[in-house]
Amino acid sequence: MLRFSVKLGWVFGLFMALGAGVFSNPVGAEEEADSILNARCGSCHAYEDGGLSRITGQRKTPEGWLMTIVRMGIMHGVEVPPEEKRFLVKYLSDTQGLAPSEAEPYRYILERQPSHVEDFPPEYFFMCARCHSGARGALQRRTKDEWLTHIHFHLGQWPTTEYQFYGRDRKWFEIATTETTDWLAENFPFESAAWNEWKGRETDVSGSWRWVARGPGVGFQHGVLTNSATGNDFYAVTSSQIMADGTVESLQGNAILYTGYEWRARLNSGSSQYLSVGTISEDANRSTGRFMVNGQDEVGLDYVAVRVRDGYSEILAVEPSYIKAGDEAAIAIHGTGLSGDVDLGLGVEVTDVVRANGSTIVVTARAAGDATLGARGISVGGTSSAADALVVYDQIAEIKVEPAYTIARVGGGGGTRPDQLALFDAVGYMDGDVRIGIMPATWTVEPFDEVAAELNDVGFAGVMDAGSGIYNPADAGMNPERPFETNNAGNLKVVGTVDDGGGAITGEGQLIVTVQRWNDPPIR
């Protein structure tokens, strides 16, 4: 269940806007923005080409604009009152933001997806992405002159950059101000057809939305979310959250829509607080993103939501998404507007309808021993699912641990930083590397290598919950019981064991337990 204690940690500064009242009337917003920018920024930024230098040559996500404004306060003492800060983030995101297609490849960093491994060309990685994520730069758009100025700013602000790792083995400054600048201007240009087509888009996400979600260590959840417009892209939000064990949690909160598609919400249930970061489709009827615990963003679920509307039906998820040939199992079909006969494909017979409503249909089904193996689509009353909604399998050939490699962080221990959990799934595969799905598993950890065994990393680094696949790191700080009184870091092998009646089979992954993260901006 997504029900964890809220710890102190990063909180999107962006979410300070939620519940704080609406912004000024959008009529006259440009004049108000000019007034605020001139008052707060004009003493350093010259007026040119219809706006202030530096500012007019950039486009960013809401988090990017917030980071810029906050940095001006930290580095230059610029005081921007909270209400003006909220207004500027909204205005600049709407007028100088990114189109959906520009942001889409890098949403993992906005949604705080754990364990994502970036893949950028070496020339960009070595010059930019060795200090922060590559996505942080890729979620900006600048003119060529502005990219060059940005590089000069980096070297002026952090002058040791040129002499650090991957700096001393090349003519760093020469490359940065020529080849790197050209690459950035070509790949992340200020002018784009996508933005010209998108900018100014207005979107209304009022109404009810049916959603399904899943996350490692958390499981499957679903519910209905209702948005009520309160003005200028703000929404009051209520949501039901049906847990994996069937219990129901009610949530309330606020949301804001930036740039016509960037969804940000903060929801509360008792003492628990959750954040939602996602995107709205161009037709305003679908949303995808991530729902996470505030202060523990590694604990979260990837969601898909569709607007509930008359005459529309869609199958969103089948849970579980597999059945073993020759077995009988309960299967839940989740979606919106669902009614009519359930067809699970040739060789899989529905033996009983346990319950049915427009959102969820639960059936018992039996798969014939000779049912066709592999992925298949299903249908409800003529509404068809994706082609891989249900898998029929005969035996598990392999278990893969997902993620195959990740990190956890020690924390607490009297310090200011919380620990960072690691969460795992066990995924079954048939012969031929055919994915079956996420399966219940028993979890253990072992030393990853001889050094980890010698230092007893298993005993010191933390504890694995055998049933959920959630690893809880130990306290931060020096440990006098360890050699050299080192901290509780470790290098562990994560082992997931699955037994569906055909015998136990295991999969392995790697977990590095490391130290706290001290600098944690909205875009890492």
C-alpha cells in the first residue's frame, strides 16, 4: 500500500503555490509580469529586444523557472515575495515553456523516477551531465548566444570545473564554447515548430478521472479523481485510493496546470501527504505520470488516468495480468464504462462473474492446459484491451529483478536527511524472453562480492522486508562497530524468489547503499 510516514526531505518548491490562493486575473497578466520582472530583475538584466536580457532567450519547465528564481535569491540576494514568485513561475511556464514533445523524453527527471539510467552522447555527457542529470539541461531551450552565456556563467560560478574529472584530459573551455555550444543550440534550440504550435494552449481538466497505478514494493492501486476548477488553471481535487488489499483511502488537495499540460498536485490523507507530477494529453482526456509520497519520492506509482465521459469505455489494466495454463484464478479488469460479456480469448473460460460495475469487473477464469501461450488482448462488451493485457504461461523460465541496479541512501541517525528506500519487483519470463508479469516473491539480500562479505554489508547496511521487496537502509553516521568506524554503506545482491507451484526460481539485482544526498533541487 502507498501508505508511508511523511519525512522531512525535498518538497517541490513549486507546490508552494497549491492552496495559496489563485493568481491575479489573467487579463493584464503580461503587464503584471513586466512590472514584476522590471522591479525584481531589471537592476541586473538590461532591457533589450522587447524584454530583459537572458530571460527572453530561454524556455523552461515550471521547475526550471522556479530554480532560476530561487538561485537569484541565493546567489544575488534578489528578494521575490512568495505571491510574485508563484505568479512568475506560472506566467513564464505558460509563455516560455516547453511543448509536450520537447519535455516527453526527459519526464523521468520531473517525475523523480528512481533507477533511471540516462543515455546521452559522450560529448554532452562529459561536458554537462557529469555534475547533474543530462535531463536538467535537456529540459531547457535557449538561443545559441544564451547557451554560450550559460557556459560562461558555469565557469565563472564554478571555476574548478575546467580542472575536474573529464576536464583535465581535454581543452575543456575551448570545446565548451565551440563544439558544445553548437551541439546544445542544435539539439535544444530556442525556436521550435513544436513550441510555436503549442504555446497559448488552454486546457480544462475539470471532471472525474478514472486511474490505475502500480509501483515496485507498493503494488497495484486504482481509484477515481475529481477536479473542480477554482480559476486560472487551479483545481480543488478529491480522490479515492483503493489499495492492493482492498482498503480505501480518501484524499483531498489542490492542483495546478502549467503550460496547458504540466500537471502538479498535492494531496493529503490525515497526516500523509502525496505529490503527483504528470502530463495531460493534447485532447485533454488522458493523463500519465507518477504519484509519490512527499519526502520519500522513491516510494511511488506510475499512473494512467482517463477522463470519465458518457459513451466512452476503455480497459486500463488487468490484475493480475497473467494466468497459468491449467489453473483457475480471479482476474480483475479495471477501466471506465465497462459493461457486457467478458472475453479472455481462446482457451481461457470465464467461470463466474464475482462483481461488476462500470469501473471494475472481477471474474474467475480457467485456462485450459493447451491454451495458446503468450500475450493476448481481452474484451468487455466489445471494448478491446491492448494486445498484451493478459499472458497465458506454462512455466517460469526466468525471474528478473527490477530494477536490476539501484541505490538506497542511509539517513536519520539524528541528522536532517531521511533515509532513501529501495523498492523491487520480481518479473517472471517464459522461454524466449516472453514477459509474464510481476509476481509475488520472497526477498533476501546477500553480499555482492568478497569485499562486501568481509565487511558484513548485509549485517550493517539495512534490512530487506521479505514480503514487500522494500529495503530500509540503516542510520547514517559513523558506526564504531564497523572496520575503520565507517558508515553503513554497502554493496548487496538482491534476491527475489518466486514459486508458483512449479518450483522455486530466483532472480538477482544489485543494490548500492550509499550516503545522503545533501543538494536536492526540483530537477536533479
